[in-house]
Amino acid sequence: MLLKSTRDVIHEYTRCYSRIHDILFKSTRHITQEYTAFYSRVHEMLITSIRDVTQEYTAYYSRVHDILLKSTRDVTQEYTRCYSRVHEMLLKSTYFITDRNTP
């Protein structure tokens, strides 16, 4: 009787721990799946946001580059026009001075 009772208790413990193991295994698997899905979503969000930020920076620096290029070109053209006018004025005045001093 004691042997049968001991065997029944061991059997019951075994079934209990087997069910507990299954529950823990399932919950661990579900947690792992949830964890993986979560980090996969976070990873995608980061990749997307990094790509978006990179595109925004690229567009910004491209616009700034265009503005600087245009302003540099405009300043260069203005300097060229200015020095060309000054050069002509100096030539005319030099010619006028030279022409007047010629006997």
C-alpha cells in the first residue's frame, strides 16, 4: 500500500511538473517571440528614421550648397562687373590725363 501510494505521489508530481514545464516553456516561447517581434519593429523604425534623417540632412545640405554656390557666383559676377567698370574708368582717366599732357 505504501509503495503504491508512493508511486502514485511520484506519478502525480511528475505530471504536475510536466504541466508546469509545458506552461513555462510555452510562456518562454511566447515571450521570446514577442521580444523578437518588438525588437524587429524597433529595428525597422530605427532604420527608417535613420534613412529619413539622412535624406533630410542630404536635402538640407544640398539646398545650402546651392544657395552658397549661387551667392558665390553672384558675388563673383558683381566683383567682375565692378572691377571692369573701375578698370574702364581708370583707363579713360589715364587716357584723358595722357591726352591732355601731350604737347
